[in-house]
Amino acid sequence: MPTAFRQSDLEAYLDEALPAEEMALFERALREDRALMRQLTAVHARRNAGVHSLGEIWRRHRLSCPTREQLGGWFLQTLPDETADYVAFHLEIVGCRYCQANLRDLQAQVAEDQKTVQTRRRKYFQSSAGYLRSAK
Ligand SMILES: [Zn+2]
């Protein structure tokens, strides 16, 4: 396999910011390619020395990531088109694992909230049914 990875890919790999498929591809390449391994080691050493590229700083601080509110809005389809397109791009094309995890968490929370509301309704209904019965 030719070394078709760029510096930014190496950094993304170290940050585990590549889409899952690319992470696997990269790991396979690493095992077969000593030059790539050396390159990765060099990037790692440089980072430990406190030198950061712009791409790396960007990822570290997640400047391109939508906010949790925007992710929630995207999930509930309440965002303006332009923002929704951006979030979709970020999740599906960029494949940001941080935001994907965040979104899964939001979805779980929404599902949990719905369950709570249903339980509360049922309890309320049961208690008022009991009240109506005993009031007869
Ligand atoms: Zn993100």
C-alpha cells in the first residue's frame, strides 16, 4: 500500500478523529509500512514537544463542531436549512466521532425523556382513575 497519508491524517489518527473505516485502514497500513510508522512516531514526538499544526489545534478545540444545541436541533429537525446542511455534512461526510457520540447521547436522552413522560402520564391517569372510583 502506498503512503497516501498526509500529515493531517497522521494527526487525526493520533486524535482518533478519523472516520472508523479510515482508522482501520490506517492501522493496517501502519503494520505494513515502516516509513509510515516512522512518520507517525515523528509527529507524535513533535506533538509531545508542544508543536501543534493549525489542523490539530482546530480538532483539539473542535472549532468546526456544532454545539450540542445544534445537534439536538438537527435531530429534532428544527434547524434552518443552512445549519442543518452543515451539521449533516459534519456528521456524515466529516464523520466526526465526537459529534456522533454526542448525538447518540442526545438520542438516548430524548428516548429516556419520552419514557418518563409516558410513565408520568400513566401514573397520573391511574391515580385520577383511582380517585374517580373512590369518589363514587
Ligand atoms: Zn464534531
